[in-house]
Amino acid sequence: MWRAYDLKLRLEVALKSLHPKLFETEDALEVLRDEVRAAREVTSPNVCRLYDLVEVDDRELVSMEYIDGFTLLDHLKQKGLLELKEANEIASQLLAGLEAVHEAGLVHRDVKPENVMLTRTGRVVVMDFGLTSPSGSGSIGGTPAYMPPEQARGEATDARADVFSAGMVLAEMLSAERGPDESSRQTFWEEIRKEPPVLPESPWKPILSQALSPDADARYATAADLARALEEVAFRVEGVEHERPYPGLSSFQQEDAEFFFGREAEVEAIWKRLRHSHLLGLIGPSGSGKSSFINAGLLPAAPDGWFCVRMAPSTDPFAALGRALLPEL
């Protein structure tokens, strides 16, 4: 995987090298091109956008959205078992991404923690399409540990295959008490494959049990159905916070970042531009949320090595700048 700058699109992209076996023949290459064209139609903030299939030095590369973040697996290794609230936030976005894939008539077929990215703004992004049509005729396989039985047998797959794999990922988020190493992950995979599956004790347990059924007909039919089941549990869980996230007529402040959501992709786009621009204006009518966007969106997501100061207009801007910088320096 390489990070690059697309001169035509004028944005940063990631270039992924594809295995030569995927384009050994012209027919195989044409299938791959069809899959990339289909995947390019999926436009969701929770799905890594594919741009094109390009050839460089006789190598086929997929050009895709550059995601500045870390994998869910890295997050689990650092934090271990996730609190249900955080797990639910990740799950809702992961399943929203899969639903966008399914609505396009595609199946991911390789959902696993390594293929889920988390950004500094809290956006969850589904990566690395193992895409195929519902008939299961795709050219890219999945990862055995996360495959449903029908996929492992080489049978046709549909959205329910991704529901199974997503169930594996959700169960792993609640199981990695000390951070998943290879031996503990192997044990986890073996326990999940038992009949009935050995699942972590949590309000999600009956839902995960259905999502992980070896019988595809017994699972949730879509990622959206699984998401709705999780939402119902979230509303019933004792101790769920009932804070009012809306600050009334005042703007969101930096301490309100937890409640500022839905603008993650825009926040990331601004920070990407700030790496190249010396001056960037944020313009909009009064009341459109500019202050909230800056205070609760941009500032909490500042990359490492950046610090921010806030200044108000004044008749002596250089003195105001000095007063703002002095505490930081």
C-alpha cells in the first residue's frame, strides 16, 4: 500500500497493489475491472471510496480514498475489551457501511478487524473490498477465520455472509480483555465455531448468537436488521446516559465533542487541506454551525504535532496574537 497524490483529482489517495493472479488473463482482469466499477458506485462515509484501477510498471493498482487512522485490530490491541457504549458506536457505523455495500448489490466477503479503520474524528470506515456479486462469482476470497460456513464451502453468498463476519467482529470487540494476540484470537475463533457458540456475557449475546448462526436462513437478513437489533438493546440497557447533547442556542464547545457527530468526513477533509494550505477560510451564513464545527469538530481532531489557539477580532490583532500564543509557548 502506498500513499500518493492524484494530480487529476487533486487529492491524497492510497494505492494498493493487487495480487498478480487476479489479472493473469484478460477475462480475469475484466472481472476485476467490473468489480472496481461496481464498488466505485458505493458512496458512504463509512466505506472507503474506490476511485480507479491504474497500471504502473505492468502492475495493477487500485486507487482509493486515503484514510488517516488506524485499524480496529490495532485499537483492540491497545485498549483490550471495549465498553459497550464505544462498541455500539463502532458497530453502528460498521453496519451502516456494510448496508451501503449491500444496497449496491455487492457483498464484501472479507469483514474483519484488520479491514475496519477508525479515524481521529471517530469515523468508522470499511476497507479492502473482497467484493463479489450475490451469485458468489467474485475473484477475491475472504479470511477463513471470519467466513460463514457457506462461504468456506465455496457456495453462493449474499448479505447474510457479511452479517456473520460482522458478528464475529462485534463479538471480538467484547472479548479482547487484554488485547488480542494470535493465540487468544485463535482460541476466540474456535469458541465461536462451537455449537452453540461460546460468546462473551453482554446484552448483545442473544443478538450475536443469531448473527453467528451456521444456518444463513436463521441469521439477520441484512446489516440494517442487525443494526436495529443492537439499537433496541442499547435503549434497554440499564445505566444508558440520557444527557441532553444539544447546547441550546449557544455553539458546541471543545468539551462537547462527544456529542458532535455527522461531520467527520468534512473534518478530515479540512485537516488534509490544512497540511498544504497556509490560509483556509471557513465561510457560511450566521447560524450555520461554523463555530461548532471548529470547536467540537476540528480542534479535538488536531493531528499530532499541531496546537491551536483561538482569537477574537480586535483593534490590535498582533497584541491579541501574542496574548493567545504566550500560554502555549
